[in-house]
Amino acid sequence: MSDDKQQENTWNYLNENLTQWVMESKSHSMEGNVASYIPELANAPKDILGICIMDSQGQTALSGDHDFRFTLQSISKVFTLILALMDRGEEVVFSKVGMEPTGDDFNSMLKLELVEPGIPFNPLINAGAIAISSLIAGNSPAEQTDRMLHFFRDIADNSTLDINLDVHQSESDTAHRNRSLAYFLKDNGVLDQQVDDVLEVYFSHCSVEATCTDLARMALVLAHNGVDPIRKKQIIPRRFVQIAKTFMFTCGMYNASGEFAMNVGLPAKSGVSGGILSMVPGRYGIGVVGPALNRKGNSTAGVHLLGTLSQKFDWSLF
Ligand code: DON
């Protein structure tokens, strides 16, 4: 059978069965809880699950609550990392953050004090992403936020992508832990700007609102090593996508990244709003949302659904 025919068969099989698999995974949302430490996120319904899978021609397989709108939260950290790499280069970025998983919770400050030289272990934990926010080019938080938003819109090919101001306010009002992390970083010499200015950029990128289709579209560019296969243009240098995907693999699902690599075997990044961005390299971009989270901060139903898909289609990279 030709490659094209085989891909068409896979796509048809996916479309025929996706709704059934979503229904089966949805029941797992009952095992989790919606994040409430950012009060605005607690309004999300617990029992929903949606998915969009996009192929390189832009065809979509959609199922469940795929049009539910949610904020990117930690998923945004993959793209701010890429932007910081594009703006400052590898040497500067890796003078401010490390390259290793922590095994701690995403908002932990433990290792900042325990381990020399007091820089965050990686750019995907909160401390690391705050350090990365400070590296986005611009002379003010407003200019940096504007640059971030334009970059996200370009990758998502969606000029309407915007910040959810209610979530932004809610984050800012309750960010006691993030403020502590940022002051720690400032004291350790990691941040050049004022703490409040850096946090303004950080809250803004976490509060960008999207759907599963936006996630899948953004993931598609990563799946094709920085080239948008639909508009046929290179948006991100290949090396920076390689760095981002490596972090997604080793730290993208926080201290459940090993378990996820074992059961799903794809690069992925989760957020506390219940979104997961993943991809099948060279083929599909995937966006999932299921707001009920497990203890590690990942969507319970979303992780289950990705596990099912990976098994059915033998997607694991290992
Ligand atoms: O700073 C926070 O805590 C949130 N804005 C983002 C955390 C997050 O999404 C962690 N993901 N699992």
C-alpha cells in the first residue's frame, strides 16, 4: 500500500473512532479536580473533554468539547522559551535557566535555595518561565507582551488570539507564590528588571485564551520543526524547536513526565486550565482540553485520551 493510502486509512479510522475514545476517557475526569488556586479557573466545568488533531494539510479531526475556550497557562511557556531563544540566543537563555527536570511540583522554590548557582532547573517550571519572561525583547512590559502576543498569533495563524483579562487579574491577585519565586530570582541576580514588570509579562502569556484547534495549529508547527506546513514558511529556527521539544519530553508534564513518556511517548506540555499540547512529529498537531486535573497538575481525562490514541496508532517514539 502506498504511504498516501496508508495515511488516508489511518485518518479515516481516527475519525470513525475518535468520539468513542473521547467518551471513554471523559469518565476519568471524575478522578480529578479543577484548579482553584487561580480563582477564575475554578469556573471551568469539570466533566468536559475536547480534542483537535490537525494534519499537515490543515484537515482537522474534532471531537467532544473541542470549542471550549481556556487559557494556555503553562503551555505558553514552550512558546515564550522559543521567543526568548530567538531574541537572545542559547547562551544568554541558558545562563538564566538550566536543562534538567526537577522531580518537584511546578511551583516549587525548594531547589532555588538548595542548589548552586540558584537559577531555575528548567524553563518550564514557574521559576524558569518567570526568568524566561524577562528575556523577551522590548523596553517595557507592554512592548514585551505585544511581542509575545504577535508571536503566538503567528504560530497559531489566528489574529484574534488574545489575553483573557479576568484570568490575568485573578492570577495577579493571587500570585503570592509566583511573587515569592520572582523575588528569590531577583535576589539571586537572575532578573534584571523589576519583579512586578516581569510578572506582568508572565501573567499575560499564561492568560492567552485559545481552543483545542489553536493548540493543534501551534503544535503542527513544532511537529514540522518550525515550518508551518500549511503556509509553507519557516516560523521558528529548527534548533529552537529541537530545544523546546526536548524540554516537553523531559519536563512538559512536570514530575509525571516519565510516566507520560512511558504511556504516551510523545512530546507534550500541559497547563493548569486542563489543556495539553502534543504532536506526532512530522505528522499531526494535537490539542486537548479537560479541566479536571490529577495531583501532578495534568488533565486526567486528557492524559488518558492521549494514552489511548498512542496505543491505537503506535505513536510512541520509543
Ligand atoms: O503560574 C501559575 O501557577 C500558572 N499561571 C501556570 C501554572 C501551570 O499551568 C502549571 N501547569 N501544569
